[in-house]
Amino acid sequence: MPSNPYVIALLAAAGAVLLHGVVILSRLGLLKAFSKPGRANSKARTVVSLAASATGFCIYFVALGVVLAQFGVSVTTYLASASILGLAVAFGSQGLVQDVVTGLTILIADIFNVGEMLEVSGQVGIVEDVGMRFTVLRNAHGALVYVPNRSIAAVTKYPRRHIRVHVDVTLPEDGTKADEMAAIAERTAKSFTRQFPALFLRPVSFARVEIEDPPRAVVRITFRIWPGRGGPIEGTFRQELLHRMKTVQEDFADWMVAVNTEIEARDVQAGLLAKARQLLKLSS
């Protein structure tokens, strides 16, 4: 056994780094194991992230105590000093304490989990990590945004991880013209999605819909986009669509292309009922 305190200190530091590496690798493995979508897996990923942060802190705290002990500092003195220092830091770094407390509150209150789409502190993104100090979001550009936990006040959750934008195009009564204009709307929408790919989280979809009041037929174009990024649809896409429709029908009015934005809610009860019916069919 080495008796040189410098060697022991070096071994303690190396051991701490090695243990922290094991924690990181274990964390990555557990996060991969819980990578499938679902609330239970999201909660597990959140707990793993916070536990890994706390474990890393504890490893280095113990390692520092071992190192100081080799140079004659007693463990009791170290713990007492750490307590006093902790109080001083608490008073001098209230923001840090608020970050930790808020992080624990998020976990206990189940406010949000890893994998969900949120809008917090003016930032919109998918939660990548919930740490002791920061909540990490991945935004529409793929960039990581580090939001201090203490700045999280109001949280907006998007259950389906997108915003649904309907563009309803009123079709003429003439069947031939209606088919032609529906085809133009579909081509224009597909071209638009290729022009602005970063806006969209799902493929564009099309449907013929009958509106009762007033009675009319419309082709409904449905975009599923990042929250807060519907400007190009309401502006560029709508204007381009109006221009193309007026080349087919000169009296085509602006009101005949309507844009409506909504949050697509997740119908949990309907999903559970569907699974129950499926199980009943399999058992019968």
C-alpha cells in the first residue's frame, strides 16, 4: 500500500474521475433503455438524469475529503467546514440553491419529463435533460438550450409534440375545377414543405371536408409544426396559394383560404379504450 500522501491523493482523484465515468456510462445506458416513448419511460429518464447529477457531486465530495485526509485534515473538520461553507454559499449563491430546489420540485411534482415538448422562459423545445441546475431543451434548429431551473415559472406543454395548422381551401361547385384546384393546393403544400423543412415535425396531410355553415366543400391541408413557427404558413404559403387559385378562378376571394391553428390534444382515454377492445378481441 502506498504511504506517500501525494500518491494516495492522486489515486483518490483518479478513482473519483473513474467512478464519475462509470456513472456517466450507466446513465447513457439507462437513458437508452428508457428511450421508448411513454410517460413511464419519460419519468424514468428524468429520475436517471437527476440521480446522475447528484451522484457525481457526492463522488467528488467524498474524493476531496479523502485527499484532504492524507494531508492531515480530519474528516470532522472537513464536514464542519463543508457545512459552514455550504451555508455561506447558500447565502451568497441563492440562484444556485433555487436551481437545485426547483429541479427537485420538478421531479417530485411531475411537472414535465424528458422527451416532452415545452415552452419555458420563452424557449420552445424537446426536453433532453433535467439536471440539478439546468433543464436542457433541443429547439427547432437542433441547438441545445440550457434553461436555469430558477427561471422556470410558467410551463406550456404540447401533448402531441407539435402544433396543428389547418388550411381550408374552399372549392368551386364545378367538379372539374374543384379537382384541379385541389391538385394545385396539394402540389403547393408539398413544395412549401420542401422549401421550409425545419418548420415541420410530421408529413403534410390532405382531406376533402364538407362544411355545413355555409354549405361548401373544402380541401383541408394539415401541417404539424413547431410551436410559434406558423408565420410562413399564414404569410408566404397562403399568398402563394391564393395567387395560384386565382389563375384558375379569377373571382377567387381571399377569405376562401382560411388558416386555423390549434393544439392537438392527446386523447389518453380513447387510447386506453382502444387497447382494451383489442385485448377483448384477442381473448375471445
